Amino acid sequence: MRKYLFNGAMLAAITGAWPTIQTTRHGPRDWRLVLMWISWGLAVAIAVGTVAKESQASKGPKTSQK
């Protein structure tokens, strides 16, 4: 869990939610707001995928023991 919370990509994605939240609270409710939430969700998904791939790569290739 720590690898996800302290990764730079995750911190950037979570920090990027602030403008979206502020726009949701104070801005107009139109199609642009929906696109902002979709883009934020995609940023989080990419960050999670990047952390998972980096974690898997750091463990090294799996070899079968016979």
C-alpha cells in the first residue's frame, strides 16, 4: 500500500483532483465537468498501472523451478 501512496505518479494524480473538486463545487454543471472527472479517473488508473508495473519489474523475471 505504501508503494502506491508515496509514488510520484499517484501523488500527482491525487493532487490533480483538487481543481476538479473545486470546479464541481463552484463551477457550472455541464459536459466539461464530466470530462474533467473522466480525465482525472484515467490519470489515477494510469498511475496505479504504472506503480504495479514498476513493482512487478523490480521483483525480476519469474523463472520456473523444476
